[in-house]
Amino acid sequence: MSEDRRWMYEGWNNGKPNINWVRKTDDFVNRAFSIPNAERDGVLCPCLKCANYKKQNKREMSIHLFKNGFMPRYLVWIEHGERVNESPALDETFPEIDHWDEMLTDVVNFHQPSAEEEAATAAANNFYELLEASKEPVHKETTMSILSAVTRLMSFKTQHNMYISAYDTFLMFVHDLLPKDSKLPAIFSESKKLLSSLGMPYEKIDACVNGCMLFRKENKDKSVCDYCNEPRYVQTNSQENSEDSETRSRPIARKVLRYLPIIPRIQRLYLVEESAKQMQYHKEGHHENPELLVHPSDDEAWKSFDRAYPRFAEEPRNVRLGLCTDGFTPFSFGTAPYSCWHVFVTPYNLPPGMCMKKENIFLSLVISGPEHPGKNLDVYMQPLYDDLQKLWDEGVVTYDSYTNKTFRLKACYFWSVSDFPALGMVSGHSTHGKFACPVCLGGLSAFWLTNGTKYCWFDCHRQFLPAEHAFRRSLKSFRKNKQIFNPPPPRLTGEQVHAQIKSLVPNKGKGNHTFEGYGTTHNWTHISGLWKLPYFEKLMLRHNIDVMHNEKNVGETIWATCFDIPERTKDNVKARLDAAEICDRSNFNMQKKPSGRWEKPRALFSLDQAQKN
């Protein structure tokens, strides 16, 4: 790239481009659609909104660029036919998406430090060696790189569950089709060695089949669980009968946790110049309207943490991490139940448009089923907790390709995002029962429904109203003959919650609960490992409920209730019987007809047949 392309950003101002910008943007669009098949297939749009992730036709791309402008720092048009040093040969096109290449976004624009600059860390050097290898073609008659070919082959092996011997046999056939100067690895071990230089390892950690403990650190050589005495390995007849250790097969763990360490993945963000710069957005980025919440750094929780730990905050490259977890069923619902859980980690330093991109969300833990992990989720998260502790206490030396210098990277857990049941698993505070609210804890006066056989929080909201509000004195509009004068429950600080947790007494008697008083004075099922982090109690907002689950569950419930959908409406017979006991609304009580049949009067919020149609 020899031309000055500052015009891309200096000539456009909130949809008001100058003449030079219009002329050069028109030349850019014409160049982009001069690539073969571009008119038919479309071209990746480099506007601020699409950011080279969506293809558009020529007209739509022009409209997008005029309306949104170019995405930041897109000075080398690598997605629109341009290459570093402008190689005359065009890249081959392939129908499948190369996901490994997505991990190496913008690698062609990376900056290798010179001899005069500070030496990179060992991890950075390995990464740059990989980049050099990625540009070397498989043979001189193709532009497909060795790395791209190997990643496609390894992906093929994984998708079709190929044995190593089958993979090696397939490679032999492929080599027969290639020229003699081919540099493609000949066997599986060579392919694996090439990919290992990515520096993105994962660990397989044996776990108790019941989730009681992990066989790691001081427990790595144990073969039986310390808590339930379940064996670590699958017991086979050949292993039990064989006395010769050499003839015994390699033991197979009954349950395996897969952990993808977060430290090298965070460091990787600083090895690419563009992402290294964007990691400082939260402090140096431009906020058009400071009054709006557009990024976590605009929130009071971020600012209060800055005030509590100013030394951490003064280094803008230190990372704040969000944690997200949920389970899913990988098989069809008709088969045996199986629950698999994942834990994801997201760095919040990045701009709003990059924070939630899939390439910036790191898979950290894969917890296999078939059972739901429950409160033992905390056991499986121990490796993640250890890395979070290390990132806070010591930090790791990391190479910053934007400044061409090394620095000591530190990071902290900032908050979690999950649905309500998963929040209970992560926090250690059960979201079921009388004290289900993780904020008010024991401060709400929930009561038991005799017909619905569950706790109800109806009428708990009145204590949050102003002291002189008329609703507080109402005897008919809410629970009959009940007035509310007590103030809302105090919102406990992190230090107060931690003190409450430390005062819990272990349950040494009968029952499955960990602490005495569960369900009567508190709802703590276990003490989360997050409390071991020295800063955790200082966090203003430790856990969040994700908006999607609230919108979906509440919306579906309102819809089913208004349409009076059988088996799904909350306005059912049990609810009417409970309402007759606690409310003064006789018009809506179940009514017995002369025929002896009971009838449920239609509620005001329920649609009749004409309204439904």
C-alpha cells in the first residue's frame, strides 16, 4: 500500500462526506467489484456496521459506506483484492469457511519487532513464526498455505470422527495427487505439531463421575474420589484380571473436564496490532454521548472498581473479564437426557461493536454430562479460578504489538451473565425456595401457596414504595386485610455478604444441605470459589441475568396467560383457588354451576374468542 488513505476517515463526518471522499469511495467500490464473481456473489462490506462480516451487492455497499463510513483502521484492503506487497496471483476460493484463519485476523498486517525494538516474549516469537509458515504455499502451483490446508484436514478429521490411522492413510492418498515438492505434513503427528505452535492449548482433567473433585495438583495421582469413593477410571475385566502392568491397557477416565486456559487467549489479543490498540478503547476510545450507557466502562460498577483499585485502573491494557455459562442438550429430546455445560469468557476492554463478536468470546470450560452439574459447577471451575488468581496477583509478561513493547498484563473477573438458575450455580445462592432473590437474600416476605405448592412473591413490591404511598395502606387491592409499613430490605455490600457467608455453619447432621439453616434462614448451597479472589467483595455488580431469558420467559408467560392457553397459562385452577384465599376478588373465584360443574370466570386480561381471532 503506497497511497495515503487518511481520506477514508478525514473525508467523512457522520454521513456528510466531502467530494474527494465520494470520488475515492466510488473508485474503491468499483475495484472491489472488479474481482471475478463479485457481482454474482456479493462482496464483504467494510462499513462500520458490517465490518467485513456481511456480503452486500454494489448498490447496498455504496449506501452503507455513505451512511456508516468505513470500519476503523481498514487501511489495507485485504478483503477486497489487496495483499501486502500486492501479489499478482489471486487467492484460490474454497466453499468452506476456514475458522482457523478467522483466529488470525489481520495477520498479514502484523508488525515484527526490529532488532532495535524490545524483544518479544517467547509466545510472541512462536506466533510470528506461525505467521511466516502460514504464508508458505503447499507447493509452487497453488496459493493455499500449509496452515490453511492442515486446519481444513484436521477439521475434516474431527467432523467425521476419523481414527489417526485413517487420517494417515488419507494423507498418503492426498500426497499421491500432489507434486513432489509438496510441503504438506505426511502424518497426523506432524500436522498436530504444526498447529501446536498456535500456542492455544487445552487441558483434559479427570473428574469424579459425581463432580465431587478434580484429579489435579495434589490429587492427580489418586484413583478414587475422596468424597464418594467412586473410582476414577472405567473398570474392565481385562484390567482387573491382568497382573502384568505392561499388558494392561491405558486407563480410561469415567469423566473428563476440558479446560482451555484463558491466559494465552488474552495474550493473543495483544499480538495483533489492531486488536491490541482496541483493547485500550475503554479508556482512550471516543464516546460521542457520555450520558448514554454504550459500554461497560460507562457503568458505575466499572468506575467504582477504578476507585477501589487505582493502580489496576491506571494501566489501560489490564483486562476485565465477563463470565457466561449455560447448559444445552446436544442430542435430540427423544433420546436419553444429557446435559452439557460450557463456560465462556469475554474481555470487556474492546469497543461495543467488538465485545460480543464470536472471535472475541473465549470458550473456557466444557463440562460433559450426562448429569446437570448443579452446585458442583464450582468444582469444575477451579482451573479458571486459579488463572484468575494468577492474573490478579502476578500477571503475565505479554508482548504488545501496538507499542512494540512488553508489559505485565493483569486481569480481573468483572461479573457473570447467565439465566436465573445458572446464576444460583455460579454464585452459590440457590434461586429456588423462600429466599430465592440473590439481591435481597432473606429480606423478602415470600409465602407458601397451599394449592400451587410453591413459594410466591406476590405483594412483596409494596415495601419498595414511598412510605406515604396509598397502596401501602390498601386492604383490598392486594392481599386482603393486609397493610405494608416495613421499609424495603437493605442492599448488602460485598463485605456484608462475605461476612454472612463466613458465618455459615457446616451441616454435620442428616440431610443433603451443606450448611445448617438452609431454607429457613438462608439459601446458600456452597461457597463460590470467586470469593477467594481478593477483590471480589469490592465488586458492585457480581452477577447479572441476561436479557434474552427475561424477555423470552416473561413474554411467553404473558402471551400464554392472555390467550388462556391450556397447560401453559399461569391463570389456572390452582392459581384461582390460591387467589380466593389471599385476595378479596370474589368475582374471579371458581364458581360451581347447578349441574355440579366448576367454572373459571374469564379474567379481564384474558382475550375472548372474538379478540383472539
